[in-house]
Amino acid sequence: MVVVACFLLLGCVQQGGVGTGQGPNLSGGLPEVKNIIPLNMCGDGTCDRIENSSGMCPQDCEAENLGADSANQTIDGKNATLYLGFMVHLEGWDDTGSNASFQRHTEAVRNYADVFEKHGAKLTLESKEYTDGCIKWNENVLKEMENRGHGIGVHADAGVGTNYTYVTFLDELKAGKAELETLGVEVRHVSGICSKLDWVSAARDSGYKFVTGQVAYCVSSMPPGVRPAEYRDCPSPAACHQVFPGELANRTYPWRMENGVDWLTDDAQNGKVVMLPASGGLSCMWEEKSGNRSGQKCEFTKEDINASIEELEQAIALSEEGRVNTYYLSNSLGSELNSTLLDEWLARIDPYVRSGKVEWKTLPGMYDAYMESK
């Protein structure tokens, strides 16, 4: 019978000897064979019944059991919720020059939305060239996404250039906001504005309420003497695109910014613009944690999923009662993430949502929760 079971499960690995006891019948009438698991099953992110009953795939079943067994418990006895989001930059496609390109980009956007909605998860789409495509081809996909419950904002990619002035900065930020608003969506936030100029004041003077997607280059607006030494002379946003602040504990809550000189200081009295701090790209999670990131492009793998879940658990542990706790990752679309792996990542998060430790939010939803708490 052991041979039959192994054959049907496409190969077995024996660990510590074959058990001889008979357990509950599995589907298909096969008896339970203790200490026997199929090849390639462990590490796939899914807690299969045979894995769970054997206790031999903790990397798959630990998070699942956390959600099932700890639904009414909290880490270290805390009763706090972490708001979780996912920021997607819509950029890098020929959305106005080619309708075929725009349609492929649109298909990718809708695919993302479908996968996220399957898990009750929320996207925040930050548009750049894609806004022009929606207008030119008269297909309002961004309003469609907002109607489906996802957040919308501007990805400006502004603030840097030869002889670049504050007036030019304001003009670009205002134009991006106004253009997106012609599609009938609510626009309150912007990303991609780190600059040597006062990007906080530029966001405020352009009518934005909060900023997302900060990176290390954002310190360039601070006096050189108070910048972290490793980012004191950043030549460009691309060269200093690291996650910042480096400590996760400093990226799990929003704060108010008064200006770009001391934007890391929470100015509850004078700050008119809220920072909703980001925690890096999903496809680069393993590279960031292992120190193996050599460039801006990273391949999305299971290692990234595992690294992401590890950091998510750390963010949950840092969450505090009475505070709006936030955490979100990002992706540039750009290159579309593998949908099977993306679905696997979302499935790994599901138990934390069921336990009440995590709640999906759009980034505008996080901003609203923060403002309501004040």
C-alpha cells in the first residue's frame, strides 16, 4: 500500500523510517502514511492535508496554522491591526503611441485586479504614462479600477533635471493631478517626487494630501550635514533607490511633514502633508534582505515570497494598539509579476487576514484611517 500511495503522489521522500499505523482516510481512499511526503510539495506555500497531518512541512503550514489556531489571539498578547497595501506604478509602456501596447498594459492591470480581488486584497495604482493612454484611447480603466475598490494616485517621476526649478516642479505635479482627475477619479496622493528641491512643499502647493513610495534619495532635500552619511551625495534617484528609513520600525506608521528640510520629523502641528512610508519592491525582497541586490531589476521568486512573509510578521509584531499601523510593498508595471506566484503570495497572507492581525487597505484608505485617528 505504501508503494501505491507513493506512486499516486508522484514520488516520496522517506524521513526517519516508514510509519505502519493507519490514520484517517485521505481523499481517494488512500490510508495515511506517516512521515511520507511527496517530492516538491514542501516549500510550495500551500498547506496540503498530508503536509499538515504529517507535521513535516512547517514552512508551508506554520502561517496557515497561525491563522487557524490564533484567530482570537495576538502576537505577544497585543490587540493591534496592521493595514496592508500594495502599490503599483503604471509606467514604461507605449500607452499613447500604440493601442496594442495600451491594450496589453490594460490586460495586465485587470489581471492584477482579478488576482487581488480573489483574496479580498486591495491595489493602489499610481499612474504615469497610462493616464494619457486612457484618455487617448477613450477607455477609462482607472475609473473602472476605482469602482472595483482600488486606490488611484499619481506617479510623477518629477523633481530632477538640469536647471530644474521649483516652478517647473509645481507645474509638473499640478498637471499630473489635473490630467488624472479628468478621468473622474479622486486624486490625493503622489509618488516619485524625491528631489534636492523641497518636494514636501511642492506636494502641498500642488494640492496633494499625502506622499508614497519614498526612497533614500528623498534625503537630498535635507541639509548635507544631517543626511545619513551613505546617502549624503546621491547623484540620482536611481542610484539611491534603497528602502528608507532602513529600520522597519520607522516604516510602520504615517507622520505629518512640514517641509523637505526635516521631513523625517513628525510635525503634528504644522505638517500639511502626510508621509505614508513604503517598504520596497515585492520582487526584490530576497535581494534586499540577503544583500544580493546589484541593480534595480529583480526576478520575482519563492524566495521573495518567503522574505516578504518574514518581514510582514515583523511588521505585525511592531504594530501597536491605538496607532494606525501601515505596511505596503510595490511593483512597477512595468514588468508584470508571475500571476501564479502572485496568487501564492496572497494565499500566504490570507491566514493573517483571517486572524484579524492584518487588514487590506488602499493607500488612500490608510490615509483616511490616519486622519480619522487624529
